[in-house]
Amino acid sequence: MGMDGCISFLPGPLVAMICDIIGEKTASILGALLVTGGYLISSWATSIPFLCVTMGLLPGLGAAFLYQTAAVVTTKYFKKRLALSTAIARSGMGLTFLLAPFTKVLIDLYDWTGALILLGALTLNLVPSSMLLRPIHIASENNSDVKNRGSRLSTSNPGAVCETETSSCNETQEVTTIRDSAMQKAGQPGPSLIVSQNKSKEFNNGPDGNSVFLVTNEDSYEKEAISRSCKQNFFDISLFKNPFFYIFTWSFLLSQLAYFIPTFHLVARAKTLGIDFMDATFLVSVAGITETVSQIVSGWVADQDWIKKYHYHKSYLILCGFTNLLAPLATTFPLLMTYAIFFAVFAGGYLATVLPVLVDLSGSSRIHRFLGLATFFAGMAVLSGPPIAGWLYDYTQTYTGSFYFSGTCYLLSSVSFFFVPLAERWKKQSLTRKRKDCNEARA
């Protein structure tokens, strides 16, 4: 895996904080400029270390901004058809096999420097497309709205009332804590937060639009201190107390560790079996097209809500695992083609449901932080997966070990989702305790 590939995952937490501060649109434009600048500066390269920075670091960091902002904006724009919209948005990744022949044509026509300049010009089109990402500000409900909604739901779903009241209580306590700590830093005592209809002012916290109410008779520097304190809250480690984060990250890490190995070694294995190189590359082309179609179909199926989305995701991972464990049995071109098609179908299925599963599991956590930390760990897997597979080939002098390793990783990545019911039970008990504490605080 190239340096830009692993760097597009590793800076996930940094990208999450920057996106929370400057917004998705600006972050996406910044990512497009980084990718474009990396290609353009690379046309002046005179050494390999120079290219490691300009072709690896800059485009990789830019891709991190582009990927994460696109993913988060998709979750904000779409709710009912999130899986299908995600599948359509990332369906082009299955056609990346076209980049290699396209780049070769550019090099033959314009030399490598001209090819890099043209690639930079093409990626510059991401700037106007990033400008189309209109931010969505969702204002939080005030306490009266929450209570009214709770009374409407009380007759039909008592559990919803419990969750609503708990969310309101937690939001108030969190805002109070932030304000108190900010005032103590400013040298003033930390009184409790007072919500008043007559003298209150709405203050929007960042691009996610969560609203809190601050008393208007405080000084302006206190409000600035609260804003800084809210931004410092982006660095908290509350996700490490969330079992759903571990469930998703374990699966995402191992699936990314396994995903690129078959793609890299399929052509090489076909050549060792005496298959012509052009026929071997045709396997990758068919797999890419199949994966694109599979993502769209799987996204539509997941949106029907016949079962929970993580069940689809878990099933696709298990099927990917068994498919790769059976791959060494494919010793002819028709059998390799069958393997490539089945693996592409199952891989497209789980890739289409990654983001919907993340949204379902993240709950009230910020999607930016949840995705950012998960991609950081996945970046380590992306960086180490192909070298491990290469070492297995050097040690065994056969590519079968690489497919066995990939299949094992896929099977292990599905294990964590069997613990989702236990995590849901823990969440329910936690909400019950918080509701009890909230009632005691109001009493």
C-alpha cells in the first residue's frame, strides 16, 4: 500500500478536530488543495525523499480531509437512504483499476512531469465540488420542547421518554461543567447554568449547531473562554469508554488489514499459475466493476431495514473470509474469475454498510471523532497488511499464505459484532442509571 494510502487514514483524529472547528466545506476544499499541490510540486521532484513528501504526505493528508468530510456530510444529508447514498458516493472506488492505464497513456504522451501536472489539474476540480457541500446546522431543542415531546411519546413509547429526558439532563450537566471550568480559568466563581426565557442568549457551538443558553449579563471574555473550552472538549477520550467504539474499530481495523491483500496478489498468483498477464489484469477489472454494482445493490438492500445493518455487515465479512480461505483451490483462469467475482460481491457489500453501521453504533457521539479515531487504527492496518503478505510469500514462496491470512482477518473482524447485543444491554442499563440520577438532581 502506498504512503498516501495509509496517510489518508492515519491523521483521522486530527482531521476530525479540524473539521469540527472550520466546518466540512472548508476542510474539503483544504484537502483538494493539498492533493492538487502535491501533484504539481511533484513535477519538480529531483529525488525519492522529495517524492515521499509531495506524492505521499501531501496527497495522503488531502485524501484524509476529502474522505472524512464526504463521509460525515453524507450522514448529515441522508437518514432514510444512508446506505444507498453511501454506496453511490463510494462506487467510483471500484473503478480505480482504470487509473493505471490512464496514467500510462499520460506518461507516454506528456512524460512523467506533464502527467503529474495534468493529474493535479484534474484533482483541482474537487475544489468547486467541495463548495457544493452546504453545511447543515441543527439547533438543539430547549427543555420545554423536550418535555412536550416526551409527554407526546409517553403513551406510545416509555423508553423514548427515558432516553429523551436523559439526553436533556446530560446536555445541561455537560454545559454546566464547561461553563464552570471556563469561569474558574477566567478567575471568577463558577455558578450554575441558568436558563431564562427573559434574559438568555443562544450560542451555537461549532459547525454541528448544538445550542446552549447563556445568561446575557456575563462579560464577553467569559463567552470566549467557554468557546475555547468547548473546542478543548474535542480532545476528550470519552470514546474509549464506549463499547461500540471497540466493536466497530476492531472490525474496521482487521477488514482493512485484509482488503488490499487479495487485490495486490491476485495478478501475481495468476502469473505463477501460467496465466497470461493481460488475462490476469482482466481479473482485476472484472472485480472492480462487480464491486461497484455490489455496493449499490447492497446499499439498497440495507436501507430496506429488514434486519439491522450490522447483521448485513457481519455476514459479508464472514463470506469474504470463507471466500479467501477457498481461494488457493482456484488454479485455473475460470476458477480465479469465479473467486474474483464472489469476493468483489461480498467486499462491495460490507464496504457499502461501513458508514451506516458506524452511524448506528456511534449513537450520540460525534461522527467526526468516532470515524477519526477508527480510521487512525485502520491506517496502521493499511500500512502493515501488504508487507505482512509479502513476508509470507518470501517465507513460503507461494501466494496461498497471503489469501489464508486475508481470510482469517476477515473472519476475526466479524467476531466483534457478536457482542453488539451485550453492548446494547450495557447501554440500556447506563441510560436507566442516568435517568435515575437526573430525577434525583431535579428533585
